[in-house]
Amino acid sequence: MRVDSHQHFWHYHPLRDAWIADEMAVLKRDFLPADLLPELRGNGVDACVAVQADQSEDETRFLLDLAEKHREIAGVVGWANLLDENVEERLEYFSQFRKLRGFRHIVQAEADDGFLMRKEFLRGVGMLSRFGFTYDILIYARHLPVANQFVQQFPDQKFVLDHIGKPQIKARELHEWSRGIRAIAKHPNVWCKVSGLVTEADWKRWTPDDFRPYLDVVFEAFGIERLMFGSDWPVCLVGGTYARVKAIVEDYTQSFPAIDKEKIFGRNAVRFYGLAA
């Protein structure tokens, strides 16, 4: 099964979705399964994992409802308030939904660069594994040292780093990000999504060669077994079509053995999230 491990759906709302700036105007509309499914079929992808974009339980229920109606949505990464003192009760409630595979918090938007190490947050994340939930780490490159400290607290928790840790590709910053990636990749319970590349590059003038140094690092650091392709659709549309985004990873892995490509483009996502084949 070929799986897109990272994409989003939303009914656009200008206040809730204020993160969509004017230069991202292509995203200022609804994006729903009817828009995505033709892209999946046209690019030979069988299923996807829908990831939260809004920090509310309504968002989680919205994605779960879409997943129940569309078999192509194989899993959901939702949101729950992991800081809440009643987080265990909320996780128990959400554990009844078979397609809910994990949770995410938009840490990159937090004013506190040390947010991941907040006592209340650590307590909430510490409860995920008992319910079989994964956790998606969404951060900027500058947060990698703190993220490394964070994952050290939970050797039995399954983590995946979204968007290869969001390096500043447009600025060609490589050194500090690379050091952070190599450190966090030493933890065998941390995986990485090969996603979100074009959004960190020059949206209008990027070339596939811009990404090669960054792909070299994550492929060396994480290895084939812990990497998974994600489109980051529709956010990727600020820099390229679904096909162009997928082609970046396809071209990079062109000479790889077929079994390795199968892992990157599906098997690893199935294994990490425990998706039904």
C-alpha cells in the first residue's frame, strides 16, 4: 500500500486560519477529500494520513468523520490538550476511534522555545503510549536541541519528526540543523517524515538540487527503516503541485532497491501508525 503520511483538510475560516498569510492565498479555500482523492489516484497513492491543522477537539472529530466516510483516509493524527489535568480521560475517550493513530501539538507556534519540556506537557505525552498513540513533533530547526531532550524522556513512545525538522532551505542553512537531526535520529523510537520541503524553500525558484543536501542528511541519519514520504498537501501548493512534491523524493530514491522505495512510500507509514492494510 502506497501511503501519503502527512496531509490536511479544512473548511477555510479567515480568523481560525490566520496563519495563512496573504502570500499563501492559494490556501484560502476549503480543502476536502473530493479535492485530494484525484491527486492520490493520479500519483499512484492508495491512502493517506490526515493530520490536524487546528488545535481543537472539534478538529479531531472533523478528521475522524472524514476518515469514516472515506476509506482512503487510513489514519488520523488529531489534537487533544496534552497540558490538561484531565488528559487521561480525554485519551481514553479518543481510544475508541480505530482510525485515530496519534496526536500533534503545533509547537512551532508556541512563544516558549522550551515548550516541549514543560512539566504539564511531559505528563500528557507520557500517557500516550498506554493508549497506543503516536506523537508527531512539529518544530522549527532551532527547536531540535530541546526536542532531543524531550524524546529522551520517553524511550518507549513512538515519535515522528514532521517535515524533516523544517530547515531553512531557502537560506541554505545546513550545519546547525544537520547537527540537531543527527542527534535526535540516534533515538530508535524517533522516525522522520520526508515532507514539507518546498514550503521551506524558495517557493517560486526552487530546483530539486536544493533539497539534495538535506535529503542526504536525513537518509543517512534515520536510514530507510524510519523514513516516510508525506506530501503536506495542500500546504505544499504554495511551492508546487502534488506531483512535483512527490517527484522530489521519487527522483532522489530513483536508484534505490524496490523494497526500499516501498518502505519510504508506504510500508513505514503503515508500520509506524499501525494502519490497516
